[in-house]
Amino acid sequence: MLCFRVSRNGRHLTTAGVPDFGVLSTILTWVRRPHDESNANPELTLHVGGSVGREYGEHLSWCDVNIRAGDILMVEVREDLEAEPPRERRVDAEVGLDEVARLQQRRKGLEAQLADVNEELRERGAA
């Protein structure tokens, strides 16, 4: 099994891997937006995750950590290691649904979102 062994400043964070078929990723993200707290304090995070299962419907997470400028990150790509169990597993709600059921579920979500938007508009006196 291909694994990512991830460390920060020489300290082991995780060893992630998925058997057979799936997705494995290590993502370093920096975010700074103009109109929220990230303007003064940009977000810098490391995520190690992946997906497995029928059509990659089960999402896995091994590591979500804040990073600071000056941190040294290392990702070793290895085939001779055992993966640690993921810290979090989440199954996509649409897995196993046919196209009609998937669209109906999406419609429910959009209707709930629209109700929230309409309520916020009413509260602001714009509706």
C-alpha cells in the first residue's frame, strides 16, 4: 500500500494510506481574506486525507493542524509502511442513491438554504 508519512519540524504527525483504489492527499493551505479575522491573522493549515469506497464516497481524515511560518514539513511517499487508522471517517450522503434520489436530496438542501436566505433578508428588512 502506498503511504504518506508526514512530519512537522521532525515530529511525526501521521502515516496515511488507502488500500487498492481511492484518493490520498496532503494539502497545505494559506488563506487571507480582506473582510474577516484572517486579514490580520492568515490561516495556514495542513490537511492529510483521502477517499475510498464505491465511487470514493467515504471521506477519511488523518490530520488537520495549524502551521506557522518557519515550520518544516516533510511528506515521505513509501510503500513499505502500514497506514494508521484515520481519525475521522465520513460517508457521503449521496452514496448508493440513484440519480433521481440524489437530485431530490440536493433539492431539499437548496430549499433549506433558500429558507435561511429569505429569513436573513426579512431580518434586514429587504424582503
